[in-house]
Amino acid sequence: MARATTASAQAWTDAAYARFQSGGLRAVRVEVVGRDLGATKGSFYWHFGNRQDLVAAVMRRWEAEQTDAVIRAADAGGDARGRLSALFAAVAASAPHRGGEARLYVEASEEGVGDAVLRVSRRRIDDLSELLVQVGFDESEAARRATIALAAVIGLQQLAVAEDSSPGEFGGAALTATALAMTVSRDEPTSRLA
Amino acid sequence: MARATTASAQAWTDAAYARFQSGGLRAVRVEVVGRDLGATKGSFYWHFGNRQDLVAAVMRRWEAEQTDAVIRAADAGGDARGRLSALFAAVAASAPHRGGEARLYVEASEEGVGDAVLRVSRRRIDDLSELLVQVGFDESEAARRATIALAAVIGLQQLAVAEDSSPGEFGGAALTATALAMTVSRDEPTSRLA
DNA sequence: CATGTTCCGTACGCTACCGTATGGCTCACA
DNA sequence: TGTGAGCCATACGGTAGCGTACGGAACATG
């Protein structure tokens, strides 16, 4: 049986995923992951064809986890507004654990896995969009607002990474609340001030 | 006169900046920039101490240009609302030319130039924040909204990069208009739907 | 014309990667 | 017990970077 999913292949993927989470795809180096594992390239190239296969495995796992997370977020009971605030809170809470994802948008195209990133992004937009429709926005406005909201989350990640893991000027709960408010609020009819 | 700013040093910085604009700091490689220039490392290491010096020069230039851009944007006449929409439109229009900046947030910490990125980010937030105050928000709310708005712009850049320079699902004018609306709109008093 | 300074090309060493070749260990099983 | 398959370590070749050593060209200037 050639190159089945043996325990070792799984171990390689696990270790690679750990590297990815902290340093992005760029940190998924076969010799480095091998050292984490106490193994050498001899093992790696028996289980995988090349580094791209490992990166692809990492991305499959990432996509699956993100999909699961979305499903769990949608499972949270309550009305649409409650689900919205729960979703924003969950995103804010999980921000520190997504250092790898911050690097993903740029790396995706270079590593040839841009499609997975786009699928996950569109899925996130679609799910958020659906909630916004339930709150009263029409489809296209909801889609636009969902896109902007996702972009805001991604941008905050970027700023946090640039800050280099300091306390977190860009990670507070107040920002999350503001982002939610901006996402669900409509223009007020009478504009104050010119 | 040791290592003055000769024409060649300027040429190295120019060529490095061009590389940065298209491929980020990661694309600023001594030998590659040298090839662009028809020169070799012998020249480089006469004018610069090491690669970090070149990266620092690129960042100085980037920071100066961004500051200039902010000043020009503020110069645009009109009331606060007009300046806001002009600002959003200008940002959207310049998006295609900022492929290097998209990579900057992640690279900044790795290359040790995170401070420049943070200065520019804070400056952008401050300027936008001031406009939002003029439109009627209190200081802290304006600051939060400005942060989210900047994050949204950054996030759209990230999504566009992940898309790998395809037509541009994340670059339309409709999104820009929505982002502006979300930034300046307050909660409507009566919430429709539960 | 001699000499020193400025500037730069070439050659080298070093590290970190990827991928390949090859030999050898271990275990199932005939 | 012998043998083949599965698994892996070691060693090697190759590329892309950074930084250094060194020699030499060009030019000014005494």
C-alpha cells in the first residue's frame, strides 16, 4: 500500500499545522517540522511527495476547522441579533490564536492555495450576510456589509501582527462592540452637522 | 567623506522601493535589486552597511510618502462629510498601487520596522478620527470607528491580494460607499425585527 | 607622472532551504 | 529462518540568499 495515511503522515501534518498556527505557511519547512518531530527528511519524503503536499494538507485541515467553527457559531441559539453579537465576540476571543491566519492572505497566492482562503472568506461572508438579512438588510446591502465586517476583522489582525504581540492596542472588546454597531446600524434620517 | 548620499545610493533606494511596491519588503533582495540596477553587491556594500539599512531607507521613503498623501487628502477643500467621502474614494482608487503595503503588516515585525507601520497607522486613524469628530462623534467613539475603518481598508487589501490580482471582487466602488456609510452612520433608534 | 581616494566587480565562505539516492533497520509471514 | 515490504536516517547535490575580501578601474590632484 503506497503512501497511505499512516500515523506518521498524521504526525507530520500535526506538527506542520502547529508551525503554521504560529508562523504562517512560511514557517512550514520540512526540515524544521522534522526537527519538531525528531524525524528527518527521509521520513517526510516517504509520506509526502514534496513540501506543497504538506502545505496542502495543512490548508485542508485549516479549511475544515474554519468550517466547523462557523457551524458551531451558527448553532449558538438565540435570535439573529444575539447570534450576531455572539459571533463578533467569538471572533474577538479567538484572535490571539490566529497568528498564522494573519499571514495567510499574502502567502496564499505565493503558495498556490489562494482558492482555499477565498472559499473560507466567502463562506464567512455568506454566513454573516445571512444574519444581516435576518436583521432587515436586503441581500446586496447585507453582502456588502458582511464583506466590510470581515475585512475589518482581517485588518485588525494585521495591525495586531504589525504591533508584534504587544499587549494589544487593536484587540480590545470596545473595538469589537464598535465593529458590531457599525455593521448593524443604518443611517439615521436626520444628519447632524454639515 | 564616508558614505555620503551619492547618486548611486539613491539609485539603490529607488530600485529597492520599486521592488517593495510590487512584492513587499521580502522582494527587497540585495542581489535582485542589483540586477535591476545593472550593479553588483560590490556597489551595494559600499553604499550601505547591510540589507537592513536598505530596508530602513525604503521604509523612510514609504513613511514620508504616506504622510504626504495624508496631508494632500486633508488639503482637499469642502466640509467634513465631503472630505470623508473624498478620502474614502482616494483610498479605494489607490488600492491597486499598494501591493507592497499589503505585505507590510506581517513583514514589519519580522524586518524590525514595525514602528514605522504603527506610526503611519496611528496617523491615519488620527486624521480620520478628527473628521469623524467634526461630523458629530465624540472623541473616543470617533477613534474606535476610525480604527475599524482603517482595518476594513487593510482587510480588503488582504482579500484582494489573496485573490491574486484577479479582476477584483473586493475592490468595487460599492464596497467603498458601504464602508463610508457604516463609518458615519449611527444606530437608528427603532430596531426593526428581533 | 605618481599617488591616493572613490567606487565597484569578482570570487569566496556561510547558512538555510528543497529534493534525491541509497543503505539499512524492523517486522510480518511464509 | 529467510525474505520482502514498510519505514526512515544519512549523505549528497543544487539554489538562493547575505556578507566579506580583494583587486582594479577611473579620476583628481599634487
